[in-house]
Amino acid sequence: MNFFSSHWTKAICTIAVLLCLVLGTRAQDSLRISLADLISKSLQNSKYIEQSHLQLEEKGIALRQQRMELLPKISVRASASYASNMPVYDRGIFAKPSQHDVIHYLYDTGLDFYLNLYNGHRDLMKIESKKLEMELANIDWKSATAQIKLEICNLFLDLDLAYRNKFLIEQDIKDQRTQLKEIETRYTAGVVLHSDVLRISLELSKRELLLVQITNDIRAINQKLQLIADIHQEIVPMCGTMESHPLNYPELVAIARQEAFVLLKSEQEVALKKLSVKQAKSNYLPEMGLTNTFTFANPQVFLYPYNASWYNLNIVGLKLNIPISALYLNKNIVRGAQVALKREEVKHHHEEEAVENELLQAYLDYNLALEQREVCQKNLALAKENARIIKNRYFKSSALITDLLDADMQCLKTNFELESARIAIQKHYYFIEFLKGTI
């Protein structure tokens, strides 16, 4: 008796340890995570976000470089050369020339300085243009972040819907198997036909195949999320209850006009085109700069009489350039910039209309999903009651097997529709937030 007691005690302990190991392994292979945490991990590991951030950094460097262009231009020069004797053909080109002595070694060093004083403010407008380009890159970075968030939200909700459907189909398969056993018992008793058993078995097989399809969908969505978020575990969504309420369309439009990424980008592009018009018109304006040239050279051949000794010379002055040819060469450049500005303004108005249309469609889809959820909740209650009545009638031999199967399928379908409506509400809500630029 003691032997069997110790034997069973060891067996139970071994089974318990193995069970703990299996459960621990499964816990390590799966990761329960919320939508906010998944978005945070995805933004940290997204190559698309990193690319947009590097583009923003590149524009910032270009802006700093353009500001450096306001500093004076300073250059140092130096040269050394050798000059040969210069033959002079004073008795004709076919006679022997006489040799004119020259200074053979020539040296020249110096420093050149130029400071722009006025050039139609073109340098300042270039800086302003770089600022606008940097702002555009910043909007692109925010837009890329919002697109990643929206993609993660959609995939996360799809995964949650798949898990919900998997739970529903598993519960339905369990109920169908119980029902099949009852029908097989009644068939053995000679109460129902063999065809009823076959029909129930066929429907059960179809549900098992549907479960396999849903499981495959879970794996496919999981892989997409794992690649985006750089997670190597199976993702199990943790969804909280989302409060859904009617939205105010005029308020949505007002916020979108201020925050929508497409409109913000379009506004910056219009500002760039306006600046391009100013830059084109500035080509008519004169340029003035302060120049300074310092020379230390040998020989001195700048002023007569020449001298073979070293010398230095410093020249300071103002340089003025009036582009007279711009009166006819720059005319079409200005016209082209003005046409480009008008085209960009028309595009901006078109973007506003497109955003309003998309927002209206998303708003209507959101309200429709709210109504669909209410209808599905009522339909589910009706379908469950209908399935209960048909089942009682079938087992009382007052209903056909087809009625029972249709009632069960309708109940399962209504469950699926209700879960889809709940997920659709959240999807439409996040899409509206993306269009508004506030996701």
C-alpha cells in the first residue's frame, strides 16, 4: 500500500512539473499586449519612420548651411611660375630674333574677400525656402507616423476580431458536437433518420474547416504585426472597452482644416510657390558687395615702372551689378512662377474638398456601424431565441433537420456580424482621427 502511494505521488509530481513547463513555454511564446504598447514598439522599430526622421535631419542641415551662406567669402591664393625669354622679331619673322630679357620667376600670393551687402534679399529668401522645406519634411514625418499608427490599429483590430471569431466558432463546434451526440443517441433509438446524423456531421466538418481558416488568418496577421513591431512572439491583443458615441461632422471638418496632414503639406507648398514668385521678381534688383583684395607678389607689373622686387598691394571697394538684361530674360520666369502659384492654390482647394469628402464618408460609415451594432444585438437575441425554439421542436419531431441547421447557422452568423460591427466602429473611428491629423 505504501509502495503504490509513493508511486502515484511521484507520478503526479512529474505530471505537474511537465504541465508547468508546457504552460511556461506557451506563455513565453505568446505576448499579451495592448494597442498603445504595440504602437510604441512599432514606432521605435519602423524603417519608414526612421527614413522620414533622417529626411527631416537632412533638411535641418541644409537650413544651417544656407544660413552660413550669409558669411563673407574668403579665399587664399598662391601661384609660382616660370617665364621663358621672349624673342622679338624686330628684323622680320624669318630673321634671327633678338632676345628680350624678362623676369623668369613669378610669384603671387594673396587673399580675396567679398561680403554681400544687398542682392534683392535673395539669400534671406533662400533661408526662408529651406525653412519651409524643413517644415514639409516635419509634416511628412508626422504623416508617416500617423500612417504606421493607422496600419497598426487596423491589423490589431483584425487580429482581435479573428480571436473573437475563433472563440465563437470553438464554442459553436463544442455545442454542435454535443448536439450530434444527442442526435446519434436518438438515431440509435430509431427516433431520427440516418440522414440527420450525416447532415449534422457535414455541418460540423464545415465549421472545423472554418476554424482552420480563422487560425491561418491569425497567423498571417500575427506575422505582419511581428515584422512591423520587431516582435518574435505570438501577439495576443488586449482590447479594452471603447466608448462609442455620435460625432459632430462640422467639428470634424473644422479640426481637419487645421490639423490634417494633407492640408498642412499643401499650405506649405503654396507658401513655397509664393516665395518662388518673390525670388523670380528679385532678379530685377541690383547686387552690391564689399570687396577686398590683398596681394603679396614678385615682380611688380601692376603699375609702371615695373620692379623686380617683392611688393604688397591692398584694394578695397564696392562692387555694384545692375542686371539690365533681366528686363527681358526674367519676364517668363516670373510668369511661370505665378502660374505655378495659381496651380498650387487650386490644388490646395481641391485637397480641402477631397478631405471633406473622405471625412464625410468616414463619418457616415461610423454612424452606420453604430446602427449596425444595435441591429446585430437585437438580431442576436432573436436568432438565439429562434434556435432554441427550433431545437425544441426538432427534438419533439415537429421540425426538420434543415430548420435546425439553418437556425444554428443563423445564430453563428449573427454572432460574427455583431463582432464585425464592433470592430468596424473602432476602425472607422481611427480612420477619422487619421483624416483629422489627430491620431
